Amino acid sequence: MIVYARRARLPLFAAACSLLLSAALTAQTPAQLTPAPDTANPNQQFTRVAQPNGVALSPDGTTVAWTLRGLEGSTPHLTDVANPNPAKGKIISIKGASNCSSSSPIWSPDGQTLAFLSTCTGKTDKSSPEQIFLWSKAAGKARQLTHVTGKLEQLAWSPDGKSIAFLFVENATRSAGALDAMKPWSGVIGEDGVEIQRVYSVDATTGKGGWLTPASLHVYEFNWAPNSHEIAFIGANPPGENTWWIAKLYIQAIAAQAPAIVLDPTTVSGPLHGLQIAVPRFSPDGKRIAFIGGLMSDQGSTGGDVYVIDAAGGDPTDITPSIDGTPCFEAWLSNTEVGFVEDRSGHTLIVDWDARNKTQIASKDLGEVSISGGVIKDAVSISNRNELAFAESGFKTPPEVFLDANNEIHQLTHLNADAQPPAKTVSIEWDNEGFHVQGWLTYPANYDPARKYPLIVSVHGGPSASVGARWSSAMWAEQGYFEFQPNPRGSYGQGETFVQANVKDFGYGDLRDILKGMDAVEAQVSIDKNREGLTGWSYGGFMTMFAVTQTHRFRAAVAGAGISDWLSYYGENSIDQWMTPFFGASVYDDPAIYAKSSAINFIRNVTTPTLVIVGDRDGECPAPQSFEFWHALRAEGVKTQLVVYANEGHGFHDPEHIRDRAQRVVRWFAENMPPGN
């Protein structure tokens, strides 16, 4: 339920809700949506910074490829590690191409060719799909390799350098994920038009290719075996947006007709039973596979413990039991050593781990920053000598590309050397009910401790996720508010026990953590307790809806893509498989546990003015959930407003809708708890 990325399919709403909602949607088509006034202008002082992405370190560790978005799209750059002077760098361009974008660079095993995705195909249709291009180090030119029709991502060279495999949805009409807008209802629901993501491989010379995985399985992630004759992948029966939570680990021999099951979390015994798996990685000798296993609420929002299993199958071994933080990405450094990126109480760590003895070899704390290097969360790019490259940013440090080599961190780019932090942000920690909890507090611009300031509490989605330290717009600081972003129980960063602490308890313990955190904030800075507001999106939207039924502490609230009734939600959403690990049973087997956390059952307690926002084609948190909450508040005489955005899914894409949404949120809080004294 967090905004990260993936999936695809349609919810089935009750007929009565459909009729009521259709009227609301008809009134909110783009031509009829009344724009929010421009008087509330979020980000009015915020200076944009350059955002490097797609970091790829060459196998010999001498060159880093990365992408940078400009006015005409994203472009690959090359930086010489030995001489990172920007004047010595190179920009990869495609002759005759303009107004297009390139992304996701990845080096061939010999380091002589860079593959990347690009829309620079020469077609005038901007919506034409991305294709794979190859840039030759020797020739200094890029050429188009593929001419396929569909959606492709997660490029991976085979270790022998002969092939490039990727995730592919042939003739795709949308991204294979639940964040994008669901298809309009039509035909036989759940059977017609189901799009399946598979692994496809092309010859790196000719571009000719074929499928590596069967049409019966939707694939989420994969990894080449060292022998280039097998792949390991995480897959499940379609529709893929709904079955990742019960996905299995497979090995597919290239010449075989069917894959072999290595691990089925739904049947395995031990702590991994019924949980989720991600990021499969073969050991250098091909005998074992490492992966992340844990309680995860969304594909792409990865976190858990690091497990190792024999490639032939058997029982998985948790090699990081009782670790205090949350490993999010891992890779083998040798046949006995695994490296991983760890989220720990707001810090990012790079850790080397002994897979045999289950002990730490070394750990490097990068501080209060977030890192990225590819399409997988918290990924880093690794050379043959185990050097690391990644993009890094924090509340105090703008985004740049870094290299970890010879036990030292080297900054390779200086894209934002003159950028100043948009606001002061500090880590806040507190104890509650036996848990140690962490969050972030951003100060209002030009803070004066002699004044009293309002507070906005922003709750993240997930719930299996966390708010990390990263350069941000500090929108609320510019509007004159404190912003508090807590990581309550259920979040990453405090170990798997903390992640699982809200199972069968949505809205209760996590809300108590948030309220206790607010007490800690009020004890440290000058807060006006009569002007405290609450907002969140997805699971944060649910927490907003639920919180206003449990406390009158908040004077205004904005619930984005929320969930008001877990019982009806179960039958409306496109991703119901995610719920069983958190509720312990389906809604049909234990409706009481769902009713316990349903805000609609406590609606008569609400007095807080609440703005409700949602996309009309949201499959993760369907619009009827927002309609139901708004309808109940209106019936109870509580100040409320519902805004439905046409053709938007769980993650908004239309820039005008994003701008309008931000202005409405700012205006709602300004009207109901103004920032001025």
C-alpha cells in the first residue's frame, strides 16, 4: 500500500457503492474539477536540485555510469573514477534524437559495452515504448538493440556477456504494478486482459530473443546463475499485482520447459512461513541463493532478514537472526560473505556478513542518509573488486554520486555544490511500551523559539516501510509548520520483531507510538497544541482516517488514498493477498479482526475537519473507501470534502493533478489550523 511501484488489475466494488461513486466521479472529470486557489503555493521558495539516478559501476571499477534528468529527459553520464572532474566526463547521446529519455544503465561483464533503456528511437510518438540501446566503449557510439513492443525493465547481462535478459510485458497497456491506474472495468473481471510479466532474453549482438520463463507465471525479480545457463526468479500465478505476497522462488534452466521450485514460503516451516521474499542472488559458485525474507506490505518496499538456501532446495537459513535493523538489499561478495544495505533507526549502513557463522565482519555507517543505485530499493552497484557505487542524499546533503573503495567513501559528483538545506531536520527518538521508536522533525523556516508553531504529522505508507533521510522539498517548513514524520511499530529500521509488532493491531499500537512521539516533540520545541494536524497516503491515509476516530488531538486532517472499512476493502481492492499475513486470516474467516481496525465503525467519534483525496482508478486503496469515509463524515455533520482525480491510480502521474492536490492540502490546513499566531 505504500507508494513505491508495480502490478495490475481491477477491483470489484459493491453495486450500491458503484452507483454512488459514479456520480461523484462524473462530477470530478478533468474539465469540471475546480482547481485549488493559487493562494496556497507549496514549494514557493524551494530550489530544485539535480537528482542522479541509475548508478552503474564498471566491472573493473574505473568508470561510473549514471543518469541525470534535464529539460528534455534523462541522459546517461560517465565519470572516470580516477579523475572525476566534470570536464573530463562524458555524456552519452544518441545521434538525431531529441526530447527523449534514457535510463537504467548496466555494464557488460567485460566492461566494454553499456546497455541502457531509452525512448530515443527516432519515433515521433512520445508514448512509444523504451528499447535497449548499447553504447560501445571502443566505438564511442550507441545503437538500438531491440525492437520489441511492450514494457521492459530490470536489464541484466548474462555472466558470459552473450545475452541481456529483462522483465517484459508484451503489448503492455500499463505498468505491471498496482500503483498505476487500473484498467477501466470491462469484460470478465480478473480473466480478460490480464498482462503477465515474464523474463525475456535477447542476443547482445543481434537483438533476437525469446522467453526464459513460462506464460503461467508472473515474474517480479530474477538473477542469472554464474554459468549463464539458469536464472533464479521470484514468481507467482497471475494476476501479478495480487500474488506477489504468495510468490515462490524458482530456478529456470534455459533449456528446460518448466522451472523448479526452490522455496515456497506458504508451506515452509519456521519464521519465514507465510511471509514474503525478494532480491534473489546466486553465490559466485552457483550453489546457493541469498534473498531478503520478511513481512512486507508491498513488492518493491523490501525489508527483512537475509536468508540463504541451497540452489537445489531445502530449508532456508536466516543468517541475520535478531539483527537490530532491516536489511533491504544484498549481494554476495564471495562464496562465504554477503554484503547488504541496512536501514537502522534513520541511518543507512553498508554491512559485510559471514554467511556461515551468521556474524558481522564489518559495518560502515553512512549516517542519516538514503542511498540508491538501480531499480531495486537501496541497490548499490558492485565491481569485481567489491567496490560500491551509489547515489546518496540526506536532509543536510543534496544528491550526489559516491564510490566506496579501499575502505573510503569518495564523492564523485558535485552537481549540487551550492545547494543549501531547505530546512532544519533532526532525528527524534523515544520509548513506548517496550519499543524504541525513531522519527524526523523538520523545523519551520526562520524558526523563532519565542513563538508557538503548528505541527503537521505525516504518516508513511506501507506499513512495512520507513521514512529515511533524503533531500526533500520541506513544503511544510516553508508554510510555517513543524513537520513530524514518525516510524512507528510496523516500520523498517528496528528489526523484524518491530516490523511485525502491528500484526492484528492496525491503528492501535502504531497510533500510540505516534502520539507518544508527539509528546516528545512538544517537550523539545515550541508547539501550539491547539494547532496539530495529521496527514498520510495509503497506509498513512488509513492511519489518518482511523486516528481521528480515536482522538480529538488533531484539529485538521487530510486522508490520501485511505482505507475506512477493512471488511469492504477486502472485496474491493486488487491486492487482497497482502492482507492475510497482517490480519492472520481472510476477512471471511475472521471478520472481527478486520472490524476492530475499521474507522467506519467509530465514525461518530469524529470532530476533526477532514479532507479526503483519491484517484478514481486506484487499485491498492480503491476510491469507494474514501467515498464511504467522506459520506459518513458529511452525514455526521463533520466538516469534510472529497476530491477524486480522474484517470489516476495509487500513484498520481498528471502534473496538474499533483500540483492541485498539493495546493488543496496546504489550503485545508491553512483554513483549519493557520500557521500564523
